[in-house]
Amino acid sequence: MGRSQKFTQLRQEHPVFIYDSFSFKVKSGDITVTYKFIQSDDIIFEPSITFRNCAAEAFDTSLVNTAFFNIGMIELTSYYKACCSPRIIVRAGALDKEQISFWKKLIYRGLGEFLFRNNIETTEDDLFEIIPASDYNYEPVNLELYEGVIIPVGGGKDSVVTLELLKEMNCRPLILNPREASVQSAKISGYEDYIRIERSIDPVLLKLNEKEFLNGHTPFSALLAFVSAAASIIYDRRYIALSNESSANEGNTFFSGIDINHQYSKSFEAEEALHSYIMKYISPSTYYFSFLRPLNELTISRLFSNFKNHFPSFRSCNAGSKENKWCLKCPKCLFTYIMLSPFVSDEDLADIFGKNLLDDKELEPVFFELCGLKGIKPFECVGTEREVRAALSKKTDISGKSDLPFLLKIFNEKEKDMLSTYRSDFQKLLKEYSDKNLLPGNFNMILEKNI
């Protein structure tokens, strides 16, 4: 049975998905929030999120009810997608029309890659209806939050740049499900502690995946946004400074009437919507934005090249992150190598990756996709084709043309008539500073001073 046929069958068999409730308990300074989602009488999900070391016994936990409720609204996406029920019933709290509109768009666009990969052609209106089934309205929390900064850290080069440039801004790193690279990023940047948050996936979902229920990408960055919003209240920090760049605005392909973007929840469109929603419905004092939004991946890579002490420990590779290594096979590894190559010596690149990825013939299909020479842009957090081409043209100039690595040689042969254009683009990209950003004035000054 094809995936689109499976989609139709599962929707018929499971017409309703219910966000039933959430509850939390306080123990030893931790707050654990548990959610209850009901797919059917025999399929019930109860995932949890734990906020560690938050002096919870002395904290008025009623202040975070609205934040916890909204985490559930984005968390449900991971479980809803198993059957894609046509109706989502929300019993856990009330939603007004504006909230319903917000959640429909965020979930639908955030599931864009999932729909594409499963060959599901549908519209925002047809995929699901959100039906509030509660009169209990969670009010936004009016608090005077401390003028400090939460920096979500993933262990890649982008969050390292944010950590390093905002050192003087009373920051606390936030790490969701800590791994070695993210912990080291905070430690090497000079931060003595970090906000530790742990999220569990209900094993029931994993069993459904084994039984070939629907599965695929969900908008993790949107989840991180709402977890961070709760953290801003719990840990008393006003600003949430993400490390999403302007390059995240570019999609991967067009399908079912929309631009499919693996990084939709990292895009500026999503950032604006999340920023407004958090201030209106969770906390008017919480200011959500991306510090690196004015910059593209090329400029961020140049900035990162200044922080050599992070070279041994950063990991911009999802496939290898659990084992704290570069997998050396995925688009993210090759893209990161290409972006750094104009700014980092071959010797340092060899120390970071263990090999010259531009000399790996097995990466040719991925290379072509990144360059836009074949197929579509890989479904990974990678930059634009323009940035890749510009970086490669600059790397050619640095290397000389006598003994180019395999992939770079192919690029030069195929694109020889365009190399001068790409070289010009390299300089233009390094001067770009997008005005589509939400940076407060003092953050803007810091960023402009360092580029």
C-alpha cells in the first residue's frame, strides 16, 4: 500500500485525535510536565518534559500553566502525524479564533516535509480541523522578567557564534536533551552552568512507527520556541536569542500548492508569528527572536572561524550527534565543510572532520544537490545554493587550479562559465545584512560591530 493510501486509510480508522490534558509535579527542584494525547482507546500517548534545577519548590507553578498548555499544542504534532486524523479536539484548554489560525498554519507548514515525503497532497483546511472543547482560558503571565538572555544551544557552529558574541549580556545557555557537543559549546564559551531540559518520546509512538504508521519530520524548532518561552518564566530571563539565519528562509521544493521548507519553523515568517504569539498568549515580557537572522550562512561561517577553541568539539551533524561524531556522509557534514573551507585552513579542516570531504567521490550525489546541479535541496538545515556556489568558487581561488579535490574539480568543470559570477556573489554575501529581523537595538549593535 502506498503512503498516500495509508494516509487515507488511517484517517478513516482514526477520525479524531485528542489533546486531553497535561499535569506536572515538582520534585527536588525539578518540574516534570506530562501530556496526555488520545488517538483511540488503545493508543494513548503520555510524553513528558522536565525542567531541571529550577528552584521549583519556591516557584509559583501557576505562572507557567499557560506556557505548559502551549507546549502541548506543538508537542501533539509528533503524535498526531501517526494517523493524521481529520479532527484535533483540544480538551486541555480554550483557544480563540486567532490561536486556532496560528496553530493550523504552524502545524501544517511545519509538516510540509512530512507531507512531501509521504506523497500526501492536501491543504491546510483539509488536513485537519482544530476543535476547542474547553472553556478554561489560560491567561498570559504578567511578570517583570530579568533583562537577561536565554540562548538555546544545539552544538553546531551557529549557536557557538551567538554564545561567543553575547558573552557580556547576562546569558544562560539552554540545552534540550544535552549531548556532548552542546555541553562543550557552552563550557568552552565560558558559561559555568546551563538550563537543562529533558524531553521524552512516548515508546508507544516508536512501536507505531515499527508497524508502519505514518512517520516523518516535525517542526522541532517550534517546539524549542515554546519550551524556551516556559524557561524564560521559570528561570527569569526576558530574551530568547535563537541562532537562525536568513538562509533558513529558502525552501527545498514546491509541493501540493506550498513551498516545502525543512527549516520552516526556523524561517523569519515563523519567527515573527512565534514572537507575536508568545507575547500575546504566554508572556508579554518574553522577547523571542533570532540573533543571527540578519546574516547568511557564509557570514556566520566566517565569524565561527575566529573561535578555533571550538573546532575540536562542535558538531553540525544530526546523524552523528548521538555518538558525538561527524558521520561524514550526510548533507549537513558536507555543507558545513564547504562553508568553512574559504575561512579555515585545510589542516584545520582535516583535524575537524578527519578527511577532505571535497575529495570523497561517494558524496557526489549530495554535492550536486547542495550546488543545485541536480535534484532538490537536501532536507537538512543547510544554506542556499547561492552560498554553496560562492564558497566553492572562493575555495578554488585559494587552492589554485593545479590539484583540486575531486568534487571541487567537477564543480569547476561544470560551472566554469559562471565562476566569475559566483566569486562576485561571495563578496556580496559577506556584506549582506537583512533588515528582516527582530533584533532589539543593543543586540543589533553587537552584531554589526562584529561582522
